[in-house]
Amino acid sequence: MAEVDWVAVARSLAPRFAARAARHDREGSFPFENFAELRAAGVLSMTVPRAFGGGAASLADFLRLQEEIARGDGSTALALMMHLKTFGQERESPSFPPEWLERIARGAVEHGWLVNSVATEEGLGSPAGGGLPATAALRVEGGWEIDGRKTFTTLAPLLHYFVVLARVDQPDGAASQLANFVLLRDDPGLRVEETWDSLGMRATGSHDLVLEHVRVPADRFLNNRGAGSFGARGAAGMVWFALGVAATTIGVATAARDYAVAYARERTPTSQRTIREYPGVRTRIARVDLLLQRSRALLWDAARAWEERSPEGMAPVDRVVVAKIDTLNNCVEAVDLAMRVVGGVSLQRSRPIERYFRDVRAGLHNPPLEDRALETLARAALDDPASNTG
Ligand SMILES: Cc1cc2nc3c(=O)[nH]c(=O)nc-3n(C[C@H](O)[C@H](O)[C@H](O)COP(=O)(O)OP(=O)(O)OC[C@H]3O[C@@H](n4cnc5c(N)ncnc54)[C@H](O)[C@@H]3O)c2cc1C
């Protein structure tokens, strides 16, 4: 397969997504048309292994594409990221049985079918906190029966493969395990309840998934692990996800920056100077660019350190965590500054900057989360005598 210029592909799609973004945001509707166009452009299989007909795009290409798509529409980019990262993670650190990886991969290549992890629950919060899900998988004759309710099921309106995290209680009082099962859209007992009505990323379709006596054959079991341990894919799972969130967020903040710059160049209140001449406006725009440049530098440093498994300085996986946390904080601040440049009209729902202000915050609540990440760094610095890599 010839090398694809994924940035060019994303730049051709992003303006079309931007034109639809306000409507989907207002309605909370899912951008099916965007995903049809992503499929036609080959994006839905860009990270799929080559062996199954995919593009096997690198981590760097994936991140560049995410940023560009997010400049058009943050919701489309975040939802797309959830699907694309699955194959990047599996290429680096396989956790699915090979026959399921092939089936899911070929589904993406041949039909544009989407996959995502469905882990979070109302009572559990993020499983990264170490808790056990209430969703339970029970061994029954010939397979499993799964019951539960999941929240934040991004891409729910279009998902074909739901990778569902459930508890599997063990006999004789042994500790319960966490297991992933692949469920299919037409499995009896599986339904999506359209509950997603959020402040930001409103067009991601992150609804509830309801599972009532869903009976599946034994081969739907993908993997398992002990509660509280790292995800089944280890650090590779975290890296593609965390940097994907960071790149998406940089894209949203860059769209806000571009809006504020264009506005400042044009806006000339009656009988006055163009606002770009005011020192306060100039300083704020400069600070926005500083924050965005710092975010990109951290993102690319972390991606490079991870790809090279760099032995220098802070461990690559910790650099990824730092990049995600700092990028999110920088981008939230950058959009806040851009809003102040635009002034009072930045609050108008008719202007896209109002949407950027809401969308940019969402990644704060995707793992790795700040408190847990800071504790991990503190532990490495303070409690691990072998570590002196800060
Ligand atoms: C737009 C969007 C899309 C999403 N898509 C998906 C998806 O597709 N699939 C999916 O499974 N999930 C998804 N999520 C859910 C997300 O990954 C989190 O699980 C969810 O936001 C809840 O996590 P939380 O940490 O805020 O909640 P909680 O775990 O309830 O935590 C609440 C607060 O307590 C703190 N806290 C909790 N435990 C600890 C601890 N052990 N140590 C220190 N502090 C702690 C947290 O930092 C947080 O501040 C999505 C979230 C968003 C916002």
C-alpha cells in the first residue's frame, strides 16, 4: 500500500466537519455523515495492521491526524480516536485473541465497522481508580451471560464491536477478576439508551449501554486481569489513548486560537483602532501561542521517547502522562485567553469559540487523570530509591 499523507486527508475533511459541527453540538446528534466520509477516505482503517488490509499508521501519523480533525470538530475527533487507538494499542501490545483481532480489523477495513472499549459505570467511575465494575459475566453452559449498565459509551450510535469490561466472580471466595468481552450490536439483550446530554463533546454519542441477560458463546472472552492492575495492554494502551486525547485537545484549542486571531485582526469598534493594536490583546494572543507550542513540544517529546523507548531522563511512560496532564491544562487556559480576546460576543452560541470553550475541557476527565498521575510521579520520585530521573 502506498504511503498516505494523513495530514492532507484530515485537512481536506476538517472544514466539512466544521460546517456541520454547530448543528450536531446544538442537537447532541451523532455526525454519521462525518464517519461516512472518514470511511470513504480510508481513515477508519488507517491504524489497522497491514496484514488485514489496514494502513498501519504510526503513532506520529495518528496524532497529527487527530489534531487536524479536531480543528474541524472536536467531537468527531474524540470519537474517531477511541476507534483508531484500538489497533495501535493491539499492534504494540496484543491483548485480543488473534482471531478476534483479525475479525475486528477486517470489519473496519471491509465494512467501516467501529470498535471501542466500554469500561466506565455510574457507580464505578473510572476503572483506573481500581474499583470493580457492577457489570457481571456469569459462566453458563456454552459461554457467558452478561448483565449491567455502562456509561460514556463513545460512538454508541455506530459501534459494531463493544469491548465490555465486566467482573467475573471466582469460586471459593477468590478475588474477582476483570475481564473484557466482545459484544456485537445485534446481540439479544444489548441496547443503547440515548442518555448523552453533556456540556462538551456533545456529538460523540457517549450514551449508556444496557446489557440484560446477554448470552454469548465462550469465544467472546478476550482477556482478563486482576482488579486494580494496569489495563490488559499495559503501558501501550495508556500511551495511544493519552496522547490521542492530548492531540485532539490541541486541535480544539488551535481552532479557538485561529478564531481569536482572525477576530482580533478584523474587529474595529466604531471610531477606534483595530483591537489587535491593544497591548492586552497582543499579550493574550502571544500567551495562547506559547501555551500551544509548549503543548506540542511535550506531546512530540513524549511520542518520540515512547517510540524510541528512550533510556534518557524521565521514563517514557511518565513523559506521556506529563504531556497529557500539562497539555490539557495549557489548552484549557489557551481557550480561556482566546475567549477574553474576542470579548463578550465569545459567549454567543452562534460563535464556534463558545463550543471550543466547552469541548476543550472534556479530556480533563479522560485518563490519566491529574490527581492519580501526580501521585504516580510523586511515588517514583519519593518512594522508589532506584529512581532519580526527574
Ligand atoms: C467525553 C468523554 C468520553 C468518554 N468515553 C469513554 C468511553 O468511550 N469508554 C469508557 O469506558 N469511558 C469513557 N469515558 C469515561 C472516562 O474515561 C472516565 O471513566 C469518566 O470520566 C469517569 O472518571 P472520573 O475519574 O472522573 O470518575 P471517578 O472515578 O468517579 O472519580 C471522581 C473524582 O475522584 C478522583 N479519584 C477517583 N479515584 C481516585 C483515586 N484512586 N486516586 C485519586 N483520585 C481519585 C478522580 O480524579 C476524580 O476527580 C469518557 C469520558 C468523557 C468525558
